[in-house]
Amino acid sequence: MLENFLKPKIATKLTGWFLLMTLVPLAVVVYLANDRGKEQLKHEIMDKLVVMTAERVSDIENYIRETQQTLELFAMQPSAIQAFETLERVLQKNGLDSPEYAVAERKIRPGFSRYQAITGFQDITLVSPEGEVIFSLNRKQELGVNYKTGPLRNSAAAKVFDLASTLLATEVSEFEFSRGMNDPEVFMATPFLKSGKLIGIAMVRLNTREIYALARDYQGLGETGETVIGSKIGNQVVFVAPTRHDPSAVFKRNVNIETDPEEPLVQAVRGKKGQGISIDYRGKEVLEVWRYVPFFGWGMIVKVDAEEVFAPINRLRQNLFSILMITMGLTIFMSILISRSISNPIQHLQKGTEIIGNGNWDHRVAMDSRDEIGDLSRAFDKMTINLAKTTASRDQLNA
């Protein structure tokens, strides 16, 4: 009896084969659709991020070039050079606190204010070749401060002054976050030249919000995409622009260069470019592209959450999985119906043969079906009738 229990039945075999023939191809289709579709979508998004990153770097560079040209044109204006020479002459002769300096300063201030309104600069500062601040549109507290020897000698403004006066070229400072300031500061300085000789430095404080506006352009980045900008300060890469998910990230978030040398933002500030999938500062898996921004020595990352990118593929996978489950249920149901239509008649024949084998020659197993099994049952009955006649004749002969 145990042997009969362990013996596989035709219905079970048929059901198994139906499931194998139906579900294996469908499972392969589901796997290929998910795997190939995910890889294809990844390449498309990466290509899109590469283009968007290049555009953002180009936008920042164009902004700096335009600002540089504007400042250089200002430093070439005879009126600007004359204003600088007048202030410096009065300062050397009478001092900052003299009425003469106040009169000269009042004369040039309206022109500088109009220039500021046109350009959007946060401040305009004039510095003597010796490093002394002789005019500041918005920071009168810095008048008389010396960038070479004073308390600001290590500031970003002092460093860009030194570069511009040494190289006689327009230079841009690093971002600097000063106490009491809501936003970081960045300066641009260009030399005043007369007959090829340095007579002073014109320095402006750039509007960081205009630069941030370029970073806050989320067009094409979906619901989770953002731009991350970092600058190397010491052994850290510090966030110098707000991010979409953390507007207060400026100078608060950072990456340690020594402990995380392979971090994309670290790679970017080192002048390397790349792309890939990694975990961002929020602990989210993201697709990202990183590039170097030469003007500021920045690292820039343009990224989007992997969850958002692969959402269509995940929905497709769920739909295909649902189809797979439904197909499996239908296959099991249909295979049971088909296998029973085959196995039940065979079981009927088997029971009939057992009854006839026990001597009941009058038992009939014929079925109404018009298929091969029906023909077999009718042939079996005919054979039984013939065997019964033969057996009767043999018994009569024996008697």
C-alpha cells in the first residue's frame, strides 16, 4: 500500500509538467524584463545626469566669466580710476577721519551705489597696493583695515587681494563663512592699472544667492533630485550651498577627506569626475554624477534617489509578479481539469479490470467519450465478451 502511495500518479505528473512548461518561460520573461529594464533605465538616467551636471558647471563658469568681465570693465573706467586716486590722495594727506575724506567719499558713493544696483554685487571695496581698505560701500567698519598686517590678513578677502595684486589679474576667492553672516562670502578682485602699473585693487563681494539659484535648479531632477556643492577646507569637504533636502547644510555638513577618500564629493574636489550608485548624506541609495568646478575649486554632485528612478521598473515587476501568480493559479486549475479528464477514465478502466479479473465477466467498462480512451474501453468490453465465450466453451469441453 505504501508503494502505491509513493507511486506518482498521472494527474500529478501532468500538473507538474503543465506548471513547468507555463511558469518557467514566464519567470524568465519576468527576470529579463526586470533586469534588462533596470539596467537600461540606469544608463538613461546616468546619461541625463551627465548632461545636467555639465550644464550646471557651465552655468556657474559663465556666471563667473560675466562677473569677471563686468568687474574688469569697471576697473578700466577713467571715472573709477580717478575716484580711487582722489580717495587715496585725500587719505594719505588728511586721514580717514578728516572732513576732506568725508567730502570725497560722499561724491563717489552715489556712482558706486548705482553700479552696485546694476550689477547686483553685495559690496564694493577699494584697497591700496599696500593692502589698506580706503573705501567700502557697505562695510565702513573695515575702513583702514590692512589686509597684509591687520586682523583680516587670513581672510578670504585678504587672500584674493594678495593674488590679484601679485598676478595683476582678476581672481576669485574661496567661500568663507563669517560669524554673524547668514550666508558664506565669496570675493572677486581685479587690479587698477595705470600705464601698466598697479595703483590699487577693486574688490567686490559676489551675491551668493545668484550662485545658489543655479544649484537650486531642480528641473529634470524629479521629486528627489538635487545638486550638492562642496569646497575643500583643511582636511574636509564642506557643503557650501543649501541642498534640496537640507536647506541649512551650508558649512554644517562635511565629509572627511582622510576617512572617506573614495566619497564622490571628495573625488570631485580633487579634480576627478565619475558616476555611479552610492549612499548619500541622508543614507539613501542614489544615482549620481560628480564633476570639478575649476573657478572655485568646488566639487559638484548632481543626483537623484534610486527609489524614484527605479519606481517604474519596480511597478512593472510587481505587475509581472501578479500576472505570474494568476497564471500559476489558472495553470494549476486547468491542469487539474485536463489531468482528471485523462486519469479518471484510466482509473475507471483499472477498477473494471480488477472486477473482471475477479471473475465477473458480465461487468462492462465502456464509456461514452469519443476519444481514444473511449475506444479503448469499448475494445476492452469486446475483449471481455470474447474471453467469456472462450472460457464458457472451455468449461463445456472440460465437462
